[in-house]
Amino acid sequence: MGVVGRVLRLAVRLERRVERVLADFGLTLWQFDVLATLRRTGAPFCLSPTDLMREVMLSSGAMTNRIDRLEAKGLVKREPDPGDRRGVQIILTPKGRRLVDRAIAARFEEAKEVVGFLTPRQRTTIEAGLGKILLEVEARARSNGREKD
């Protein structure tokens, strides 16, 4: 209970910190997640809606809503998929790229501030331990048919 309780408390506090950082850029956490996911793909910064949905672990209805909202802000655009006449690609616009690049830099600074007092060895140990827990929890959720746990 000590580990799980601390992880839950820490998650709430970290999420609040991230939300404050992102608010300076007019972004919510979900908006940042979608934009950063597209940014990580590299040029030309695009994914199919299905691939984007899988990457950010959302339902198709939720993904459509989020794409619509980001498109209305000019941060992403839909374009025909050159490899599939029936498909579309979600592309990070130059405006979206500039915004997410600035937000990513601020997000990295915030993360450094959170763990900066730890030694590199402590960070590695904590990361490995949390990664092991996460893999096990996700594997159990998949085997029980509850992938979104």
C-alpha cells in the first residue's frame, strides 16, 4: 500500500504541475498529448486517425472530437492519405509545431525540476521499478480483457 498510495498521490500532484505549465501555452494535457505524439513521429509529423488513437489510447469517438477541436484552433489539419484514397492523415500544422515545441521545452524543464534533486542512479532505479510495475499492471489488464485499466 505504501508504494501504490505514494504513486497515486504523486500522480495527482505531478498532473497539477504539468497542467499549470501547459496552461501558459493555452494547452490542456490532452491537447499536449496529441500534439506531442504527432511531433514525435518526425517529419512530416502525421499519423492516421487510427494510429493516433492507439498512440494516445483513446476511443475513436473521443479522438474525432479532439482532432476537431485541435483543427479548429489551427494546430492540426486533416489531409487525404496519399497511400489510401479513402483515408486521411492528421498533420501537425506549423503553428501547432511551434506551440508544441515551446510546450515540450517547458515540460522538460518542469520534469527536471521535479527529479533534479535525485542522483542519476536514483532516477534510473525509480524509472526501472515503475516501468516494471506498469508493464505488469498493463499485462494483467490485457489478460483480463480490460486494456484501459
